[in-house]
Amino acid sequence: MDKNISFTLKVWRQNGPTAKGHFDTFEMKDIPGDTSFLEMLDILNEQLIEENKEPFVFDHDCREGICGMCSLYINGHPHGPATGATTCQLYMRRFNDGDVITVEPWRSAAFPVIKDCMVDRGAFDKIIQAGGYISVRTGQPQDANAILISKEAADEAMDCATCIGCAACVAACKNGSAMLFVSSKVSQLALLPQGRPEAARRAKAMVMKMEELGFGNCTNTRACEAECPKNESIANIARLNREFIAAKLND
């Protein structure tokens, strides 16, 4: 059975993208080890509300590791110390009694702070709008086996498609690069026959939009791969580079 722990919690407070931020420190007492990290923040907010203080703002939605909304930089790691897990899948048993836990937002020029640890990740939506789709006729769908696709290609495309767009890759990268995200979205379509007709246009459009929005470039530090909660591979980045170069050569 998990034991209760007490610890010091330092959270980032900021009223907007141009406001000056600061850390607030709270002493958390007797938090059960089977409490999730977001539930612990809920407990903190209940205490703040009871004291007529402003609650701490953070992003969350599904709390099942699916939606990618929980974007907290915990003790120097996107999503915290657990590997292959999002913040909502992190439990307090990962920490020790007496620890100091520091919580910050994603830090990237492309992700302005809305309030506290909630950031605007609309830049990812704009990248997808630039080319992360295929153009198809609407109407009756085809049978699933109408287009033959090898199991290897289908499996690899599905692995790429597990990216949830949480932006941990950007937060982990010293350059603030979104290459792992973009390459995963390009790869999941480039590996399938449905995505090939628009592959060249897609690669160019998404890379150009990424650069336009202020993301940095990849220098192969592999920090993104190490911190990705869905274990996306930097092999996708190599594929994106091949797709982009081939598209430019055909111009």
C-alpha cells in the first residue's frame, strides 16, 4: 500500500504572455501515493479556494494519456520523471517524502502563456491546417481491404499516429524544435498510399509553417525522443527530411 508523503510544491504563476512571472511555494501535507499528479493539483486548488485565494491554472482534459492537454514541466522534465507517460499518468508514488517539486509551463516562443501553466498551443493546429490531412471525396467509405497495405507499413504508420500533439518534444528541445511532432504527422500519411499523392506539397507546407511560427530547427540532441510520452522515434525526422528534400528537388 502506498504511503502518504509531504513535500514542498513550487508552481509558476503568470497572468499573461507579457506579464512577469514568479514561483509560489506551498507545503503539501499527507498526500496519498496513489494520487495522480493532477489530483494533487486539484487538492491544492481546493485549499486555495477555501482560503479565498486564486487557484492555480493548468491544462487538462481526458486524464487518461490520450488528449495531450496536460502540459506541465515537472522537475526539469516535460510530463515529469516517468517515461512513456503524460502528466495525468504520473502518480505521487514517484516522489519521496520531503521532496521539492517544481512545476513550470512549456517554454517556447511559439507557445505564449495564457495564465500560470496553461499555454496556447494553437501553433500546432496551424501546422496541421497547413498540410496534415489528405483530400478525399466524401460519401460512402471504401471497404477496409480495398487498398492493399503491407502490415509493416500499417504498423509503422500507426506508431507515428500515436503522437497526441502534447508538445513535450518542443518543451524538451533546447532549440524549441517541433520536428518530432511534424515528422510524426507527415510520416503517418507518407507511409500509406492514401497520403502519397499530396506528399510533396504536405512536407513543404508543414515545414514552412513550422518555421514561420517560430519553432527552432533540429540538431539531433534526441531530447524529444527521450521525453515523448508516446515514444515517437527520431527516425520520423529522417523521413521528414527525405520527403522535404525530394519535394524541393522536384520543384
